[in-house]
Amino acid sequence: MKFDKDLLRTVQLSLGVVTFIIGVYQTVFFNDLTGNYFIFMASIACWMPLIYWRQQEAVAAKIAAQEAKLAEEKRQRSRGGNGPKKRR
């Protein structure tokens, strides 16, 4: 069985949202932010890997786009110009 990274992301996002909502509820209900600090830190700890993975995917997509552009330019140069040659 293959590990599903998307499932992990979904679970982490859900845990992050749930812990944030619980933290806000506890803070408003008990009027004690410092007592619920650990709940907010748990929420942030769930979100941090998600943010990191998104940044890594954006960098990988940017690199792939640059490589595709370079490959296309190389193909254009190997064909000898932009279009077919004229007959004399």
C-alpha cells in the first residue's frame, strides 16, 4: 500500500483548523489567552508543514517551467530559425 501524502495534508489542515477554533472558543469563553497558548501553537504546528510543502511545490513548478522554456528554445535553435526556409 502506497502512502498518500494528500491524505496527510487533509488531516493536518483539519487538525489545524479544529485546534484553532477550540483555542478561539476557549479564549473567548474563559477570557484567558495565555492559558490557551499551547492550543494555538498546536494549530500553527499543523499548518507549518503545509506552508513549507506549498512553497517547495511552487519552487519545483517554477524550475520545471524554466526547464521547459529552455528546452523549447533549444529546439527552436536546432531547427535553424523561426520558420521554414524560403526556396530560391
